Amino acid sequence: MVETLVPTVLIIAICLALLSVKVLFKRKGAFRSQHIHDSAAMRKLGIHCVIDQDREARLGAEKTEMIRNRIKNKTE
């Protein structure tokens, strides 16, 4: 068991070190945001995160409901 545990921990440590090179050695280094709303390419394609899509759908539903109520009030 130790024969597999030591190499596994060593590989994971090397991977973490390589992933953090930019953060450790570059002034003001940071990981890039992985959120969809922070990606210029996604915004260019018109792709939004689920929170933005939900907000747009709710606003659209509210506008539709307001129009239905106006039409209903006019017919009465």
C-alpha cells in the first residue's frame, strides 16, 4: 500500500506546484476566473450563466403578466 501511496502523493504535489507557478512567481499573479459571465468569448456568443438566464426569464414573465392584466382589464 505504501508503494502506491507515496508516488500518488508525490504526483499530486508536483501537479499542485505546477498549477501554482503563475500565482507564486508572477507579481500580482492570480488564477483566471472560471465563471461564464467573466469570459469574453462566451459573452460574444451570447451565452450567459444560469443566474443571468433566470433573471431574464423572470423579467420576461413579469412583463408578460403585466400585459395580460392590461388586456384583461380592458375587456372587462
